Amino acid sequence: MLARHRNAMDALRQPPPRRGRIVIVEDDAGVRRSLQLLLAGQGYDVRAYPSARGLGSDPEALKADCLVADLVMPDSDGLALLRQLRHAGWTGRAVLISGHLDESWEACARGEGFDAIFTKPLPESALTACLGKLIRSRSES
């Protein structure tokens, strides 16, 4: 019985298995940190950047399974960022988030290859479900 208790305690001390790597590019520090905490709590390996330039300077970023990018940022926009990543050979899934979306932006985002689009404030459960589905589909293909 004591051995069973030790095994249970050891299991509790271990971090949850990683579900995939997500990179977030969001200039709003509060939104960025909230997303980072939410997704890390769901078991994802999360890297967050305040700008496209920050992501571009990290060679680990190209190992991500999924990108979550804001549409409007001071140094770039989410559409240009995805174009740059694709040009560099990145083949992951992409989610666009913004408080400035309209039908024309959504059409442009889909044309650039975004798999999903969310407006702010973000629906957390829908976002996490979407990311899980996108990352699973990536690992199955």
C-alpha cells in the first residue's frame, strides 16, 4: 500500500505531458500573458513575443506547431508575419486574433492561410478547443 501511495505522489509531482508548442505574438502585454498562462495550464509549451521582430529573432520559433498572432501590431501585422514564417519554411497551423476584424480582413486572413480567426475578447474554451484540434490534425498528417 505504501508503494502505491509513493507511485501516486510521484505521478502528481511530474509535469503534465506537453501537448505541442505554441508561439504567441501579441503586442498587448495583458492579453499575451493571459494567453500564455491559459495555454501553459492546458499543457502546451508556450513561447510569447510582444512583436513579430521578437519571434523572428528566435530560431526555436520555427519548431512551433501553431502560431497565435494578433492582426494589428506596431512593427507588422499578423498576415505579414504568417507570410514570413511560410517563406522561412514553417508549416504549422495558424490562428489570427484581433479586435479589429471585419469581413474583408477575415477573407484576407483565410487567403493567407490562417486556419482559424477569433475576435477579442477571446472565447477561451473555443480557442483552446480549436488549438487542440489544429495541433492534433497537424500531428496526424
